[in-house]
Amino acid sequence: LPPSEVNTSEAFCESTNANVTGIKDPCALAHKAADDARNATTWQKCDDSGLFAGACRHDIPLLYTNVYKSGEKLYYPISILGKIVKSFPQSRIGVLYDIGCQLETHIQKASNSLPILMLLHITYS
């Protein structure tokens, strides 16, 4: 997935943060990845600090994107899922994500801005 599409999702997440501010999900609060307290100085010596991917139920990779100068941010799954939903509009899409509780809360509150994401069924551990 090109950085331009990830940047679009980052802008979307920032623009919808006001809709989800103050929502405290006890599940999301229990995950370190959901509350990434690290800042820019943590990542300044890293160009790509990870890889975020989406795969089908057969474990075949569909999309990858670089995690660039950050930790796990909400806009990475949003960008991957947005692209998958647009690429397979007639398909039933389920999501299994470790901090899916945070993702689901954000999508529910921001659904007016990006209704296509409401087609997802999210499961989390």
C-alpha cells in the first residue's frame, strides 16, 4: 500500500478523533499497543519501524504497508481495510485484530465520515 494512501487514512483518523475523544474502552486500555506512549524521539533513527499487513482467511497476504517512524497507529489498519473493502465490494469481510476493540470503537463513532468501514465485522482477543 503506498504511503499516500496511508497518509489519507492518517488524516481521516485525525479528523475523526474529536468524535471518539473521551471514549474509554476498558479492553483497549489493557493493550500497550493501543496506548503507545512513545514519541518522535523514539523513532528518529528508524525509517521503517515495522510492517502492517492484511491477509485472507487462508493466510495469503493481500496488502502490506510500512510502519514509518511510529509505532502501531490506528491509521494502518484503517488504510489496509479501506483498500480491501473497496477492492472486494461484494465480499463479506471479517477482521481479527489484537486491538480490534479500539478499532471497532473508532469505526462506530466515525462511521458517518467513512460508511464503507461499517461493512466490517471485527473480532478481537
